[in-house]
Amino acid sequence: MLVDRRPRFRLHTTLVVVGWIASVVGSGCTRVQPNPSPIFAPSAIAQASTPDGGASMSPSSHVITDSPPATNSPAPTTRPPAPSTQIAIDTAVRTATDRLRVRSAPGVSVASVKLEPLLPARTLLFVIAGPVAADDYDWYQVSPFDGIAPSGWVAAAAHDGTPWLAPASLTCPTPPLDGQAILDLSTYGGLVCFGDREIQLVGDVTCELGDVDMVVAGPTWIRHDRHCFIDLGGETRSFFDGGIEGLGLPTHGRGVVTGHFDDPEAQSCVWDGVDGPPDLALVIASCRAMFVATALN
């Protein structure tokens, strides 16, 4: 009797601790180690906590405190940011203060859920959208590089202009990238440093057949029949087959992977998981940070 012994993989995200995990389903199969802060397949999605009443924010405090329930705020509007809060989309920022609150939506009304934990000073964040003016603050949608802090909306500065977010300078390595250089980029580093520019990655490459379950769908390179990753010595980073010519499966060995972040098809990403759906902008940002390979040598 013929038995299908192809490995089965599951690529999924959690909604509290952000990070892609590739796990094998079935007996006798090799387990792909989880990636706590992957560069090739981040989720950047956090679960909102249960609404716990209104909140207020004073100029001297960056934490939204538990005060008597507030009334619903006017609908947020987009406006040009004040000079002190000008932050570019698709850049990295750090929190310039301690205990900065993240919310599920811009504003401090009861409709904007307070997320946990609070952000410590110098937390590295990727800027997804903004500014949105609400409750006399300019808000930006952000997602953490570390995959631990929540994703959501944060106020950029206090009423007196004191910044709560500040531009972050990343040390971007020179391609081709291998081992530590790939690890150092963390979740959104590749997207911030290289955009959609073609670069090369070097490492021990494995591509093999398997039934892969994903929590996102849309792009043609999100396939359900194969899994590719680079072994960096104790950790692995997934990448996606964006039309690698002559790719044999299975394949394993030292290789050079050519590809890019910010693939145009990432804009078509949608949530396909059981839980959710999370904010679509976070889903698309996650897909934009995936590394899509076009050649393997």
C-alpha cells in the first residue's frame, strides 16, 4: 500500500505574541523551528483586549488613564501633521517616552480599545498609516519589530508638542545578506532598508513539498503545496516562491536566493485564519514584509 509521507506544514500567526510559526502536522515529520522575530514572514497583528470604559490623556501624561467613561468622540479626520509630529509612512520610529499606550483605533473614546502591554521607551516600530487627527492628537498606526508589543494606533506627541515618537535610524547591511545580517534586520528591517529593491540572501536553503496552511491568502506566491526557508544556524527564515525557474522539490544545499520585499501582490493579501479578522492594513503590512524569491542558485 502506498502511503503519502510528504511533510505537512502549518504557517500561522498568533494574535497576542506576533510571529510566524511553521509547525509540522503528522507523525514522523521534521519540525520547523518557530521564528520569534522573523524577517520573511511576519504577522504584525495583535488581538484587541476587551473594552474597559473610557479614557483620557493629559498633556503631561503619555498613558491613557482609567478615568470616568468618556462620550464617543467625533469621527477621526486626516489632516497634515504639525511640524513636531511629521512621520513618514514605511519608516521606523522609536518611542521617545516610557509607557506609551497603544489603541485599536485613533482617539480615546470607548470605541478605541486599550491594548496591552504599554510600550517602554525606545521600542522600535514600523509606521503603517497616519496621521489621523482625533481628540486633539495626531495618531499613527504602527507595528512592532519585536513581534511582542501590540500593533495599533499611538499618539505621536503631547498637546505641548513633546514628541512621543521619534524617527529611528536603522543600520542597513549591504547585500548579499547572510546569517547575522538577516537576523539583525528583524521583522520589518528588510522592508524599511530595501523597499522593493532586488537583493540576494545567502544560506543553507531548503524547499520541499508539503501541505501548508496559511492565515493569509491572495498573492499567487502564497502556495499551499511547498515550503522554503533558509537555515541560519539554530533559526530559520521562511521565504516564498515567486516563480523560481527550474526549482526542484525537494531541494537542499548552500544557495543564493534572489528576490525582494514589498511585492506588488502583497496589496491583495486578505485574512484567511479562523480567528479575526484583524485590521486589513496590518495584514497587508505583514505580506509586504515577506521575502518573495524569483531565483535560486
